[in-house]
Amino acid sequence: MLFRSAIARIAMAALAAAVSLPCHATILSTVRGVVHDPQHFPIQDAQVSLKAAGSSLEFKAVSSSDGVFQIASVPLGVYRVHVEAKGFAETDETVTVLSGTNPVIHVVLQPAGVKTTVTVSASEQAPDTVTPTTLVTRSDIEETPGANRTLGTEMITDYVPGAYMTHDMLHMRGGHQTSWLIDGISIPNTKIASNVGPQIDPKDIDQLEIERGSYGSDIGDRTYGVFNVLPRSGFEFNRDGELTVMGGNFYTGEAQLSLGDHSERTAWYASVTGSRSHYGLAPPVAGVYHDATNSQSGFANITHNQTDKDQLRLDGQFRRDYFQVPYDPNPDDYETTSGYYSSVGLRDVQAEHDGFVIANWVHTFSPKSLFECAPFYHYNVSNYDSNPNDQPVATTWHQTSNYVGGQGDLHAQVGWNDFSTGFYSFYQRENDLFGVQVNDGSAPSEPNAPGGASAALFECYVADHLRLGHYITLLGGERLSVFDGGYSETAIYPRIGATVIIPRLRWVLRGFYGHFFQPAPLLTISSSVLNYASDLGGGENTFTPLRSERDEEHQFGIMIPYRGWSLDVDTFKTRINNFLDHSNLGESNMYFPISVDGALVRGWELAIRSPRLGHIGQFHLTYSNQIAEQRGNIIGGFVCSLPNAPACDLGSEYSPVDHDQRDTLNTGFTTSLPWHTWFASNVYYGSGFVNGLAGADEGPYNGNYLPAHTTFDVSAGHTFGEQLKVAVNVLNVTDHRVLLDNSVTIGGFHYNDPRMIQGQITYRFHF
């Protein structure tokens, strides 16, 4: 108890210090370059501008006597580089900026009247990061089939190897736990499988940077994926607004109104969005029954450049999501008669609320050093309710989480070193409600009873990127984590890596080794929960607090650039202790977090991205071959009171987790057509998820894995001038339906999405 109080005081002190402790903005980079003539003589006083591809955000610099220029505090994204100098022809080129990297641009200016060239090697843009990274732009989101829907995840699943949706949850690299960042600031969260709604509406995203493993010590510890969002801002508006209206089958409708403006120093953006449909969650059968959903949200941000060295940012969002849980209406089909899971008598719903506010101050000391400090607040609600007459059990499970904390980092370049240090901390309060109405008489009912708990996390880190000449970069750091939740836990973990550029070929080899500490979900156990579990007899009927997950990752990869193409291949292995997962409690629909003794995820990944192929289009392909397995007993959450009970003993050998899929492929092409028209397509292939009824002789599938499945999506759009755009999206064009998985989570069995057709109109106006 004394330690718990001490940690809480540390967390709150860290929050109070957030206005004074420096920090490294993980979403900001420095762009460097040199301008010279064909004889390699430097060009002085060349005018360099760096303009964002999707907005009016622009940076400017002038080359020095040795032709060198440098632009600090550049957000991630795609930029157009324009260079001009007296007596030389102007030039334009595109450069991609990833967070935490420092692109180097070599510009060769030809004398006026001679063709101009610019050299921007893809390998030069990110030689100092070992993290496999995907950058998704706003145009990708707008053109990828289905990606800009409120509930759409195609901006992730279509472009990231090993990312897929199953049982209504996003999975990456064999796990659930992912982090969402806004402008490089992590939104705190310790939950697993409590929410099915997305964190941020895709229509409010300007750039999305997705990292998968091999994080530096400045990145937090939800190992399986990091989504770094650069939201839309007023820099792309000049007292402008956009009204987007969508409609489609299943009585689907969406509308968003967004407004924005900017002055020389200040920009603001705000949006309100509403959506509804008769299709939301994945149904347990091919038909769609009791599956309505609706959502309302508001998002706003303000960016103010107080001085040339001080920038203030404020981001805020609040959203509400409502989901009916679909059911199987046939009491005689195998999904019901197998006894594995019956949803015939269920009429459940889930209501979710989520809101956050993040304030961020970025101060630039010099082009080589800056700090940032960001206090934040996050509010999350997930309420699962049943019809009181549901069979066999009607469940009430309400979860309310409040997080308050701050993040701070300092970044400085000294010689060949790129140092960073900082902290991340939050205090969490959890208030939950649980009750069950047992309508089949199999056990006593338990009235709704509240429960509450608190936790605190304090983390600090130190990291360094050491550049040994132009071809080798060494990365190293440590992260200290102190967490007080169900247990008091401490970890000090190293993360090391290296990148090597092969001269002339410009291939980049990278390797990484590191450890991660993932704080356990904060569990509240009311008397009703304990009483219901104890009445189960055998099985998972005794509560044990969860310990945090501890991961060890090895990764090796290579990135090969060729004439604007990028080929990225990596292989990884993640060894896990206290593997965090989820399991239902008895016949209730309480999907309680659990921890399993151990797990192992290993695989290899491929990502190919082409440049814009002339005036034709752009191609992408991602592939993942992955094995995700677990072993040993359930050691946290609700465990078994009886030794070696089958419900809690997974055996000493590794066996696949319920979301294991060995092969996942996505490939697509976006075509630019005449008359301001575009056409995009995507093909998804999955080899099949684990079969929960393997060997049971129940239903059509008796093998270890469910059948392979393929879907084909298309979209097309046309722009009328600068004010009007129309588009059509068709997902699962052939309406090919297949049982995707039969894990016992929300709704039980899950089929893939049916054919969905949606039209969209976007009107831009001035106010």
C-alpha cells in the first residue's frame, strides 16, 4: 500500500513537471540537404522550400556558403521540395519524412536551360531507424476502398504486413495491444478487448505512420503496433469547409462537416461526424440479424506558433459508439447444437464512449535541439448490456476508465550522436459494474455490484543514435518502467540495434534486439463477479491478479530501393512471458483479460511500394507468414481452482492462439485515369484462422484451421473542379462469405463482411 501511494505520487509529480521537463517529439524530424552544381561546387543562397503535399504547411531555408541547408521540426508526411538559385534552373521533387528520422537530400542544379535533376535516395531518408514503418497519406485513405468509413480499418490492414481484423478486433503480429499516438503523444490505455470501436475517425487523419516492432526506448511498450497520427489541421484550409455525405446498402449513412482556417501563426480545424448502419459487427452466420450500429464524434485541434521557436498544439476528441451484438436465429444449426457457443437467445448491445485532450508545447533551442511537454487526459467507457430475458445468462458489464498524465522528452544532436531522454507517466482510475441474471437455473443470479481500483505508471528512458560515417548507425537505449496495479512491478530493459547502408546499392540492412514491458489491464473485481465465478465449480473460477506482459524481440530486415520502388523484408521472433489475452467467464459475455504462462510469435514480412508510375498509378503489396502460439497454464485473471483443469492448462507444448493465421496477403493498385478520375482495387487473401472445433466432428470444418478466404474490393472517384468530388466503394465485390473464426468472443462465431456498396459526395466551400 505504501508503494502504491508512492507510485501515485510519482505519477502526479511527473504530470506537474510536464511544463518544465524537456522532451523529444517523436513525430518531428530534421530535413538536411546540400545544393551543388554538376561539378559538385556548392551553391550559396539557394532558396529551398518544403511544402506539405496535402496542405499549405510550408518551411523555407537558404543554403549556406558550403551549399548546406537544414529545416528543423518537420512533421511526418510527404512533401514537395522546391529549390531555385540565380543562374540555375528550378527543380521540384518529393521526399517522405518519417518520425524520428532525418532525411538527407542531395540537389544537383543545372545551369538555366539545362534539364535539372535531384537525387533523393529512399535509403538516405531513413538510415537511422530499425523500425519497419508504413506511411499512409490522406490520399491513400481517400482512395483505398472503404478506408475512410468511420468503422473502416483498411488504412491499416491493406498496407501493413500481418495486420488483420478477426472477432471484431484489430490484430498485428499475433497480439491485440497497440498504441495510438496524436502528434507523437501516446494516448494512455491498458485495456484488452474491451472496445470494438476505432480510436480515431479516418476522415480526421492527414498522415498515419504505422510502426511494427523494434521500437527505440523513447516509444512505449504495447509491442504489437504503434499508430502515430498526424491529424488534419487548419493549414490545409483558408476559411474553408468540407461536407462529406455517404450512403449505401444495409441502410448505411455517414456525414461529416469539417471546418478550418489559418493565419500566419495560428491554424484550427474542427469536425463533427455521424454514422449509422444495419451492419456493424461480424455476424455468427452468413445472415445479418440484430446488427445495427451508430456513432457520433467531434474532433478539434489548434496549432499556434507563439514564436519562431515555440509551438503550442491542442488536440481533443469525443466520440460515442453503439453496437447491437448479432446472433444466430437458428436453434438447429451446428453453431448452436455443438454446445460450443449459442447466441440464439441473446439480444445484447455494447455502448462505448471515448474522449481525450492533449496539450503539447514544442520549444526549439536550435536546429539541433528541441524539447516538448504534453499533459493529457483520456476517458473511456465500455458498457455491455443484455436483454433481461436472454438465455441462458443476461450479462451486465460496465467499464469506466480515467487516465491523467503527461509525456516529456529532450532531443539534441551533438556531433555524430542523436541523444534523447524523457518520461511518460499516468494515473488510472477504474470503476466497473458487473451482474448476471441466470435464466436457465444453472446457477444463482448475481445482482449488479460496483468495483473500483487505481493504478499508476511511471517510465523514463535514455536513447542514442550514433552515426559512424555515412553508412553505419548504432542505436541503443534503456527504458525504466515502474507500475503499480494488481502487483507492484519494475523493469529496466535495453533496446539496441544497428543499420548498415551498402554503398552504391544503397540497400539498408537493419537488426534489433530489445525487451518490452506491457502494463497489465487494471481489473476491478466486484462481489458479483467473485460469487458468479465461484459458483462455476470447475473451470476458471478463482481470481488471481494479472502480472504485466514481458516481451523479448529479435528482428532483422533489409530495405532495397530501386528507381523509386521500395522492397522491405524482415524476419522477427517475439518471446513472451505472461501473455495477455482474453477469455469469457462461464456462460456470461464478460470477456475477461487473462494472462497465459508464455507465448511465441515468429514470422517474416514483405512490403513492396512503387512510385507513381508515370501517369498510370501506384502499386502496393504486403505479405506476412506468421506463427502465433501459446503454452502453459492460465496464470492471471480467472484461473482454475482444480489442479491441471483442462480449462486453464494449455500444456507445456506450444499451440496456436485463436487469432493465428499463417499467411496474409494484400495487394492493390490505384490508377489515375483521364478527366480527374481514379480507380483503386485491393485483393485480400487469408489462409484461415484456428478452428476452435477442430476434431470435434461438428459442422463442415474439422481441420485445425478454418478455410482460406479471398475478397476483392474496388473504388472509383471523379473530381469536378476544386469544389466537388464523388466516389463509389464496393467491398467484397463477389459477396464471398466464409466462417472467419469461431473464438468465443463478442457474438461467438464470426463470418467475414458481406458485400458493401457505398457512394460518397464531398463538397468543399468557403465561409
